[in-house]
Amino acid sequence: MGTEALARLADERVDHRFKGLPPDADGLTVAELAAQRRNLFTGGFTTPVLALSAERLEHNLALMETYATRHGLAFAPHGKTSMAPQLFHRQIERGAWGITLALPHQVRVARAFGVRRIFVANEILDPAALKWISAELDADPGFRFICYVDSVRGVELMDAALQGASRPLDVVVELGAGEGARTGVRTEAECAVVADAVARARTLRLVGVAGYEGEVPEADPERVHAWLRRLVALAADFDKAGRFRGLDEIVVSAGGSAWFDAVADVFAEIPALTSPVLKLLRSGAYVSHDDGHYREVTPFNRVPEEGALEPAFRLWAQVVSRPSAEQAFANAGKRDAAYDLDLPFPQVVHRDGAEHPATGVSVSGLSDQHTWLRTTAEADLEAGDWVGMGLSHPCTSFDKWQLIPLAEADGTVVDYIRTFF
């Protein structure tokens, strides 16, 4: 199913739905356009256009595969970052156990493209969504699905919605990261109460524990390590109490994109339990990395000997107004660029087939369809120039583009990445 669905993406017709693509490509299939290997700068692309680096994407995929293998971790990268089935499959090809997701719609996308293992880092309470997931499980014995539970009420709602299911739905108790953090059970005692509720529910099966260390209040290495040790201790306590009796494996899962080194450290300390432990890491932003927030917080800054991720996105916008020596405007805005964590970072200026550094150029603000550029005396910037900008936060970069050119370093576009948000 997955291979056929991916092949159908290549058969999709290029038209007005897709920003930045060449107008004269209308009516071509994505495969036909990719086969032309057009150049991003001379092949008719219009600005703004977001490009993903083919070389840097491959580097990031390979690096995290190596990292997970080196540390004995299973890897279920968070698919909500890209919502791109082509990238899901490349991640799985590079050793990922499966894909993490957050919402029922995202699960439907992944299933439509043949993903066989899905971890939902959320509690699902919609009856319609639960019935659909149950039907997927019943129809496909090879489908593995796991999601959070974090309350007795939630367990009861799930159990009610799943009555009549022939396969139980696997769940993990989510341990909250602390008072005032996001979701999750706040204390170990309450976790046991939720686990008891799961044991009473005929339609659910408790398979482990999980959480998100990125929500630890005032996170620093000491606090994050301490919370992760609480998570591991919870798994051990549940196992000692017989809560995992009869399982082939016990799931212990954590890992965003800022603290996966701490997860590797603490998960290496997991003691022997009554069944093998699936140590499941869920970091997702690595696939494109970025030039802002994740560049600053990536664990590879703390462990440089393990390698380094490379920012793979560049947003190209054209200077459409140069009203003064101190100001210019480009034609990308909030609908095109991530801006929730940092504004875009001008990096290079492309003019007449040549590039030079965007020295003296910075972004002071974004309107819906304009980038406000501040320029100093050393800025070499003219109307008509293309400005290549780095972005901060992959999750709010992918979601603004339905079809993203995958470009090699010289600008040759070799493929197009389809997203489903």
C-alpha cells in the first residue's frame, strides 16, 4: 500500500495549488517536472519558494540513524514535523522503528502511505478516531499502534469507544514533566491509579511508560536527567508489580530534539526487566534541522564528537522594493516563513547567476506577504535580487508548503516533497 501511494504522488499534476513552482509546468506530473531537473534560479521558479537541500537532508538522516544505533535506541521520529510521507519512508529506510504522530488525522495520513508502526504522543479520546484506529488494527495484523493515557477518565472514554474491538489498543502511561508542564500524570501514585484503570479496561493493554522531557520546567541537564530517571524508575516499579506480565517487550519512550543525549544517557541505565525493553526515541526536527532555535539547542552542541546536524531549509524571496538606504522589502511573509520562534536569517544574495553573502542585511519584521529588511551601508542589495534566508523551527516551516523542491547544492531540483497538514 505504501509504495503504491508514494508512486501516486509522482503522478499528481502541477498547478496553481503549489507555491513557487514554474508557471509553465502546469499540467506536468510531479515526476515529469522532477525529470527535467530544472535549476531553482533559472528554471522558471517564482518567489517566494522554499527549498530543501538534498545533500543536507541525506546527511541528517544518516547521522540520526548512526546515533540511535550507537546508543542502542529504537527510533520513531516525530512525523508532525514534516507530515511528508516521502520523508517518513526515507526515515524508516534509515532504520526508524516507525513514526511518531500527535493527532488522528496524522495517523490517517501515515496509514494511507503504508506506515506499519505508529506511536501517538498524545491521548486520543475522539470516539470516531478510536473506532477507525480499531478497524485498522483489526484489518491489519501487522499494524502496531501505541498511544498515551494520562487519566482515569480518559481510559474510561477510550474503553467505551472501543467496545467490540477484536484487538486491544496498546497504551503507555504518560508521566508529566512537572507541575505546570503540559500533559501527563503528575505523580507516580497517580500513574499507578491510571494503570489500574487500564487493567480494568478490556479494550486496552498497558505496554509501557512514556513522556516528554522537553517540558521539564526550567530544563537543564540535571533536571532533565532527574525526570528521565523518574520515568525509568516508574517502568521498573510497574514491572515489579506485574503490570507488564505477558508482554513480548516493554516500551519506555521519550526524546524531543533538544535533549536526546540525556535520553541516551539515562536509557542506557534501564535495568533488566521481565521482558526486553524497547527504548524508543522520538526526536523529529533533525530531518531538516534549522538556522535558529534548534541550531542553538541541539544536543550535538554538547557532544560534538558525535557529529553535527546541518540546516537543510532555505527560503528564497525577491527584493520587490528598496525605498531607502536603510530599508528593503522582499516578497515572503508570515504565510511562507516560520516566525514563531525567530525571524528568518538572511544568508546570501543571488543576482545574475552569482551569490554573495547577505552582509549588512537583517530581518526586522514580517507582514502577511512581506519581509521587512533592515540594511546597513555595507549591504549590497538591489530590487530584483533573490535573498536566501535560513529559518527557525522546522515544524512551522514545512506546514506552509504543500510541495517543496528538493535541490542539490548547485540549484538543480531533483525531486519534490509533498506535505499533508
